[in-house]
Amino acid sequence: MGVAYVSPWKVPAGQNVQQNIEELHNSIEQLGAIKTGLFTVECESYHAVNVANSKTLHLIHSTEYPASRFACFEDGPSIVSDVMLPSFLSKLRSVWQPRKGGRIESKGHRYELGDFVLKTGIISMGPSTKGISLEVEYTPCVYPCDCWGIITELLKGFVGENMVTNMPTLILEKSKEIYTPDITMQQYVELFSNIRKSNLVR
């Protein structure tokens, strides 16, 4: 596990998600990346029953960490547990209940390019496609402050010079700490939450 950056991939006007992700795959493969498999990040959101202004609890499963489950509170702490956490939550239905339309996932391809791992996923809620996610991980590094520059340089290779070079707040807050997988999952939670909000606005 290195340092990872998760971002939405903007689909240009006039293109659909499938066309655009194929173009993204071509760009990644032209850099010399090798397709090494598939990945999935699933998120189910829960709300507290009969509690005013309660924080949403997001339960995340990633195929990169098959023996773990990540529980992230909205704008708050996260914990890492084993695969029994969903069963435990199901026994607490009087306290925590799944939110309506609370399941969202990103599913797609995993690539390796030297010291980098890239993941491109189609984000969906039920049968509806909502967008594209891009994850870039630099594996030899554990401190975000030491490798943010090299991550952005790689992204410029297929995003172009319009790549935002500022470190996202979620990573910046922990830039001098050892990076852990739960920070990646928090980035997916933030991405999924933004997609849900934009879906409500439409």
C-alpha cells in the first residue's frame, strides 16, 4: 500500500460514460500500463433511527482488501473492521438502517505502470450509471507530502496540463502521517457523496 489519490473523471459533453472510459483506457495503455485485473469499491450508507441531525455511516468494501470492511462517518472518523461488520450492523436495525438509495459502487479495471497502480471505474447506483472514478496509487511511498508531485506528473501524462495540482484537503490534513487504506476509502466516500448530491440537484 502506497499513497493513493481518488478523483472523478469528467465526461465531455456529447460522449457517454462507456465511450469516455474506453478513451481513458487507451490513454493509460499508451503510457505503457498493463491491465492486471478488476476491482470493485462498494459503499452502503446507513442513518441513525430517531436521532436528529445524525451523521451518516458509510460501510465500504474494496476487493483490494477482501478481509476488511471500512466504516466511515460523514465528515468524521473511520474504523477498519473484519467482514463481520455488516452482520453486526444488521442486528442493530433498531439503531442503524440502510438509507434509501444508499448503495453505490465503482467497478472497473486495474492497471500497473512501474511503481503506480491505476484503477478506472464506472460509478453506478442500482441500474443507473453516474460517472467515472480514477484512482492513482504510488506504491513505494507512505507519506503524501513526499510523493504528491510525482502523482500529479503522472496524471498530467493523460489528463494534460489542466490537471489540478493542489493536494485535496482530505490528503493534505494527513500529508505528514503514514498513509493508510482508510484514507483511500474516505476519498471514495467523498466522491460518492458528491455524486449523490449532484443527482439530487438535477
